[in-house]
Amino acid sequence: MSDTFPHRQGDRRFGRVNWMGLYTLAEREVMRFVNVWTQTLLAPLVTAGLFMVIFSIAIGPRRGDVMGMPFTTFIAPGILMMTVIQNAFANTSSSIVIAKVQGNIVDTLMPPLSGAEMVLGYLAGGIARGLVVAVVIALGVGLVLGVWPQYPLVTLVFVFLGAAFLSGLGIVAGIFAEKFDQMAAITNFIVTPLAFLSGTFYSVSALPPGMYELTHINPIFYLIDGARYGMIGVSDSSPVVGFVISLAAVLAINLVGWRMFRRGYRLKD
């Protein structure tokens, strides 16, 4: 059997895009989280708010400035980005895994969509969810803490890259996982540690040797660090270097997702 789906012949078309199919898939992925907004939007915002309250009460009064910023101000961009990437990952991974478990993934595979079009369609949902969450949290941080993005465009770029990277990772994880417990394992043992151990709540300059170098291998560190620079004007690394590494990570992970869709890896018996 060929490792390429028959309808994937569209991958070899020159200059032709199934815009209607791409739009339909993207619209479906966006409406998935909009229709259950209390779970997909409200719940993460409440969680982010609880993080801010807990850290402010438990640590804030006793913690000195971090990189010249009050502790609550310092962690706000990290919490924002952590919430964005968790939601972007959940949107694409859950969509694919649920479709595979319920047996209706064929409804997505049968239309004449190329691998690239399928990746873009799923990305649209994850990125849209991440951006909505980011805007609402940024408004909350601004109104409560009085912290507004110093460099809005930089903040937007890194939030977009963060949502795109974790949406792509969610595509890869969703295709790889065969059932819900495998997806839970990927979330608990890969995504969550990468998010928490990336400078979300601390400056990596305080880390001991070894941990400091390991953190700089983690692409999520550059996403959080870049968002922090855009929000409050301080960072542990160069925002330019962070942008280049983040963009490379986005392209790499989505290239893997495209390849998996094109080959039908774990999508068709």
C-alpha cells in the first residue's frame, strides 16, 4: 500500500490551494472552542488569575524585585504565555485525538485537502484560541496591575509564535497518540514541564550551571522571554535571538506535522 493517501495528490499541485476546504476546516476548529467557551476560554482565564493571586499573596510581599521589576509584574507575562501555549496545544491535540477515538477522523481525511492545508486549518483554531486568551489576560493585567505592553508588536509576535509552535506540537502529539491516556502522558510529562521550567516564575540567570544551559535548549523559554520583553521591557536573552529560534521551532514542528498528515501516519489503518 502506498504511504500517501489517494486524495493527497493535491500535494503535488502547482499554485493551487483548496481555499474552501481550508476555510471550512479552520472555521470548524475555531467554532470548536467558541461553542464551549466556558471550558476553553473562561476556565484558563480563571486559572491564570488564581496563579497571580496565589503568587502575589504567598510570595509577592516577601520577594524582592526581579530584574528591577516587582515580582508580580515580572511573572505576569510568563503566566500569560504559559496560558496561551497550554490552550493552543490543547485545541489541536484534543481535536485530533477525539476524532481518532470516535472514529470520525475520516471525515477530515477524505476531503481533497493537502497535508499543508490540513496543518494550516488546525493551526488556525489553535492560534485563534491562544490569541483570544492572550488579549483577555493582557487586559486583566493592565487593569489590575497597571502593566500594559511596552512593545505591543513584539508581544503580539511572540504570542503568535507561541500559539503556532504549541498548536503544531499539538498536531504532532494528537496524530501520535492513539488514546486519551497517551495524550495525557504527553501533556503531563512533556508540555507541562517545558512550560513550567522555562522562566515562567523566575529569571533563569538565578539557575545553577547545567540547569541554565538546559533551559536555553527549551524553545518555550525564548517564547516566554520574548513575551516578557514585549510586556515589561526586560529579558534574559536577546529578543532577536529568541525570535529566530522561535520561528525555527515553529517551522520545524509544523513540517513534522505536515509530513505525518501527508504520509497518513497513525491516521489510517
